[in-house]
Amino acid sequence: MKECLFCKIVSGEIPSTKVHEDEQLIAFRDVNPQAPTHVLIIPRRHIERLTDLSESEAELIGQMQLSANKIAEQEGIVSGGFRTVFNCGEGAGQSVWHIHMHLLGGRPMHWPPG
Ligand code: 5GP
Ligand code: ZN
């Protein structure tokens, strides 16, 4: 996707601070962090929104959470608690149209998230 911000991060056209990369995924620090640790985990492949996922991508989503768990370990945020969040659609706050899992931690998390 030529005009997609996160595809440009995947290709390296836009720089990012990566904390993990593998065949399917990359993870990098959010430019506007909402917690001491705020990492975005994204598939290399362009998928616009969660509701575009197909059955064949079930494992991809599972891998995203497993990566988040490993990054949470690396960041030392497991014992204090962490949160993973997908925003789907404008009403939920999605602003980049390439699916991404937010990993947030390093401070107390409140509920409901608002
Ligand atoms: P959304 O609001 O779509 O759930 O999350 C998009 C996230 O991407 C936001 O938290 C925002 O701060 C982050 N973001 C937007 N542009 C960039 C960028 O160029 N680099 C990085 N690292 N994060 C970005
Ligand atoms: Zn994209």
C-alpha cells in the first residue's frame, strides 16, 4: 500500500525505533507514547482493519499477542501489569488504517479505558 504510513515503516521509508522483527511482524515504539512502554505490533502485510481479517490470519493475530508477551518481558512490565489493545474503526480511535496492536505498560492502567 503506497500511501500507508505503517507500510512505509515496514519498508523502512519512514524510520522507527524497532524492538522486534520477524518474518511476519514488526514492533516499534509509538511516536506519541501513552505509557512508559508503548509499542505497536503490526503485520508486515497491509490489512486495513480487524474486520478485514480472514480465517487464514487467525495464527497471525495469535503471533501478535505472543510477540507482545515477549516484548513485555523484555521491557520489564509483566509484574506491574500491561495491556494490549486494538482500536477498530474511527469511533474506537483508529487513526492508522493498517492493523496494529498497542502494548502499554509501566504505569497503573485504569478501567474503563475511555
Ligand atoms: P490508533 O489511533 O490508530 O489506534 O493508533 C495509531 C498509533 O500510531 C498512535 O498511537 C500514534 O501515536 C502512532 N503513530 C502515528 N504515526 C506514527 C509514526 O510515524 N511513527 C510511530 N512510531 N508511531 C506513529
Ligand atoms: Zn499498510
